[in-house]
Amino acid sequence: MPLFRLLIITLVIGVGFYIYRRLTMKPPPPTNSTQVNSTHAVKCALCGLHVPDDEAIRRNNQTYCCQDHADKSQP
């Protein structure tokens, strides 16, 4: 019987400590994992590679992934 009483007391103290820690602990800082980077991608007219819209090179209503491809497509 004394062993069972010791087990119950230990369990009550442990649960009490767990509840105390949960109530006094600071919440974790918000993570940016829920935010989605919504950069629009465009396709290179020469090789078909998709690049971010803000990095694409535009010539004659066409988009290119690099300066070399833009130069090669010019007649």
C-alpha cells in the first residue's frame, strides 16, 4: 500500500508540474512556414526553363531566362 501511495503522489506532482510549465511558458514565435512565396514564373522562349517573373529578360514580347538566350533569338 505505501508503494501505491508513493506512485499516486509522484503522479500528481508530475501532472501539476506539467500544467504549471504549460501555463507559464512563453508561446513559441510564429514561423514563416505558412507563408507562401507567390512569385510568378515565366517560361523562357528559347529553352523552356521557368524563371521568376522579376528575373526574366523581355524582348519583343518574349521572355528569356538569361541575356545569352535573348541575344540568340534576335535575327
